[in-house]
Amino acid sequence: MFQAFRQTLYADAGYQKAMTSVGVLIDAAVTRRLGPHPSASPRWPQIQARFATATRLEIGFWDMGLRGA
């Protein structure tokens, strides 16, 4: 049941439109702060490391829920 809900939610045109808008906002914010080539910024390695950490924590959070911890 949840899988059907999730597929409906993420496939919904309104959801897709909202996420496209969010992507545009994030891209614009990155360009304003780091320039048109963010990976050339001296801050890039630190940003990349923080993103990797945030991703690992997010995975851990959802894994706990799936395991019922």
C-alpha cells in the first residue's frame, strides 16, 4: 500500500513541478555563492564532504525506521 502511495505522490504533476522549482532555486543559490563552476571553488571539497555526511545520516535515519529501531 505504501509503495503505491509513494509512486502516486512522486509521479504527481504538482509534486514534479514543485521539485523542479526547488531545483532551480538551489542551482541559483549555488551559482550566487560559488560562481558558475562550483566544483572549481576552493570550498568545494568541504561542501562535498558535508553533503556526503548528510547523506549517510539520512540513510541511517530511514534505515532505523525500516528496521523498527
